[in-house]
Amino acid sequence: MLTAVAWPYANGPRHIGHVSGFGVPSDVFSRYQRMAGNRVLMVSGTDEHGTPITVQADKEGLTSQQTADKYTRQIGQDLQGLGLTYDLFTRTTTGNHAEVTQQIFLALHRNGYVVPKTARGAISPSTGRTLPDRYIEGTCPICGYDGARGDQCDNCGNQLDAAELINPKSRINGETPKFVETEHYFLDLTAFVDTLGKWLSSKTDWRPNVLNFTKNLIDDMRPRPITRDLDWGVKIPLEGWRDQPLKRFYVWFDAVIGYFSASVEWARRSGNPDAWQEWWSNPEARAYYFMGKDNITFHAQIWPALLFGHNGEGDRGGEPGKYGKLHLPDEIVSSEFLTMSGSKFSTSRGTVIYVHDFLRDFGPDTLRYFISVAGPETQDTDFTWDEFVRRTNFELANEWGNLVNRSISMAHKNVGAIPRPDAPMAADEELKELSRKAFDTAGAHLQRSRFKAAASEAMRVVTAANRYLSDQEPWKLKDDPARRDSVLHTALQVVSDANTLLTPFLPHSAQKVHEALGGSGVWAAQPELQDVEDLDIPGRINPILTGDYKAEQARWKSVPIEVGKPLEKPTPLFAKLDPELGETGPEWAPISK
């Protein structure tokens, strides 16, 4: 399983809207797949080229590289704090990424899928610097939406040219851009109409929002520029281009190639440079791409076109490039938007809750759980503090935390260890059977990236176990210790099962429950943030996220608990939040009502 996770821009810290799209869903999926016994390669990194970085660098009085260095480390720390188990979270400013990007381009060039073309480029009249299309806004000439970007209209989904916008304005300083003639390389998307159309028609099981959106784009495909007049990015490896100071690949072109370049870098760091082939050349491999809905175009249209072109499989044919035939996406797992007061989270508009603030005050698992059960899986979802407090208090603290605490506490108090079930009854087996069957049901949901349904199935087991304890009342069975112990054994078995079912969603607390049940060692592994030297640029130090996930014990099945294993008095799993927080939110957060 290749888990390819969207690349966040390194032009500032990430907010919870970002990680609800690319971060938490991809990790829940990857953790489940590892627990189910599949080999997972989870890759991504920070997107560090293009104008977003240069604009932020100007604001802070830093160089582009200094800006990227600053925020890639901060983003890495946030993603580590969330427990996102990347095999490699790298960056696009590595020597490895530049080399892979250039090789993909050369294959496209040889096969005739990129062509030079004179186009009108936008220039800032006050600075003389190039304005990328995404930094120009105006009215869409197709649907009339006021707020369309120069590269795409988010309202109708059509690809645009900035020069086509009605009343175009710079998003940086509000001035009207000047358009001048300049030569660039274009990806000729018209040469993939038939190939992409046939490929998409075979993807009948994709999420409807992805499939319908992408199919609507096929009829309007046209050449799209892949180079820009900019001094920050990967150079174009052609004679007459590579030495030009203001010619670089467009950021969207090299960023999507990052999925493959990160896999190559991971393989090189693993000691087996060809290890990436297991995920990219193996027909038995499966590739899942995770992102927010604003990235569907690049992952369901642009990236497949680049792969088809590199493989020599576009409408014009050709020969495979340096890396041979590369595997195409098997599924695009796109989430909708997490909003606040009906609007997208936006740093510029002050509607933002940063990940590091959230982790500091509430920890990772409450956020992971909220995104999984109440996030924008299939439709835009409004975040409110009231809903967050309710989910945390009633589902995590009252339902799950209370089940863990009272089951282990009673067993510790009465036996001091996991008790022996010497007086079983039908109700015990019924609950354990419900728990065992949940693995198939929740697993099937997770395989299809249906996270809400999977988490709900796990919580259904938790609810049933709480009801069982209330019905059996083991605290009243002092005169029947054999039956009391059977009830407690059943409850602890289901706590163990439910903990396994919840591990992909709540890995940090799952480790605590594992230890509370007498377990030792790593149950749910966590990523590490490491400083490593760039493989190709001497002296360059890069922060990466990686980890050893083979040592974790969590497996997707019910494992019988061990009678006689000593138990200690447990500590609360989740602290209840002040209900007033639901009305106001923390002092640092924007008001959500």
C-alpha cells in the first residue's frame, strides 16, 4: 500500500483544516493497513518552491530558503505531535527531488508531451516580478464567480488563464497586473484526453465527489504551463534553459512528482536504492492519495497525465522514461472542507486554529477523533467548540475512558490481575461475539476510507460493553466471586478488542490502554523527527519525519487476554473539558458561532 499524502506549503504553520484533509485520514488508513498485515509506504513532505514561499520570505525579511527551513521544521513538529506515521516526510528542496523532477520532465519532453509555447505572463508593475496565476484573482469568464484564481475557478472547477479573468487583481498588493509575452513549456493535456477518459471510466468505486469533478474536466483539457519566470524552484534541464536565472518549473509540476521522489529518497536512505520499485513497478501494489477537495485536479488529472506521459502511454504513445512504467493512482481519497462559521479556515482572514495551539491545549487524540467522526469526509463540515467539547466529554471521556477505567479498576481492586472466567453465561459470549465481528465490519470500512463508519462501529462495541457492565453489576457480586470475575474478564476482553479497533484513530491513548492492561513494549508506534544530511547537497541538513513501525504489536484481530497478568490502578484516559469552552473556545481561538 502506497499512502501518498498531499504536500503542505512551507510558508507558515498548518491549521486544523489542513490536517483534516491530508493528515489524519491518511494516518488512520496507514495504521489500519499495517495492523492488517500489509506493507505500507507513507510519503510526503513540505512543498517549498514557488511564489507562496517568496511572498512570505519578503514579509519576514528572509531568503526563500530560510523561510522554507523555518516552516518545514515547524510543520514537521506539528505532524509528529499528531502521530502521523510517515515512512518519509521530506521536502521539495532536496537534491534528490530536483533530479527526479528533471528526469520525469525529460521523459515527457522526449515523448512529445511537453511543448514550448509563447504565452502572456503577468508582471507586477510596481516590482517587475512575475505574478503566478494563483496570485491573481478576478471574475471567472465562464461562470461569473467573483474570486476565481488565475489558474482555476474553485466554483466551476474549470482551468483558467490569468489573462482571461475579468478585472484581474494581484492578491499580494491589489494592483492590476501587466501581461507580457514570454516563452514557457506547456504540458499538452489535449494529448491525454482519450487515455485519461478511459482510465477514469474504470474507477467506478471512487468517491463520487472525486469522480464526477474529474470527469467534468476531461472535455475542457488544454495545454497547461509547467514553467514560470521565477528564481526559486527546480531548473529546466535543457540547453538554453538551464542557465536562465528566471526560468523554473511551476510549483504544481514539481510538487506532485514529490510522491515518487520521496519514495526514491526513502529507498536510498533504506540502504536499498531500488526498494521503491515494490510500490511503483509492482502490479500488485495499490496507491492511495489523500488530500482536500481543492487538490482533486492535480491528483486525478494532472499527476496521472504526467505518469502516462512518462510511461509512454498517452494518446501519442512513446517510450518509458528512466524509471520504467510507474504505477498510477488506484484511489483518490479527497475530503471536503472543514469550515468555521461557514467559511474555509483562512490564515489571511484570521479564521484559523493552528495545529500546534490545539495540540498544546488538548493533545493529539481528541483532534484525531473529532476529524475522524465529525470531519469533512464527504461534505463540508463546520467546526464548533461546542461539538468538539461534546464529542470529547461524552464519547471519549464518558463512554470510552469510563469503560477502561472502571473495568480495570474493579479487576485491580478485587483480583489484582486479569481474572479467570470460571462462571460464564450467555451474555458474556454475546458481547464477545459482537466485539469479534466488529473487526470485519470496521476493517471493511477502513479499507474503503470510510472513517466515520469505522469509528462508529468501534464505539458501538464500547456502548455495548458499558451497557453490559450496567446490566451485570459486578460490584454487587461480592458473594459470587466466580461470576464477578467472569463478568470482569469479559469486560476486559472487550476493552482490549475495542482498544485495537480504536488504535488507528487514538494511537496515543491506545498505548496507554495497552499498558493499563498489563502490556509492555510498543503497541502503536510513533514517528520521529530527525535531522539528516541531504543525499546530494553536501552540508545541507534536512528535518525529516520517519519511524520504525515494524516493532509495534498492534494487529487487526481479537487477541485473548492473559489470565493472571497483574493490573495496576489506572489513571483517567481523557480529561473532561469545561462545558463553557463550547460557548467561547480558548482565548487564542477565533469565535466559531
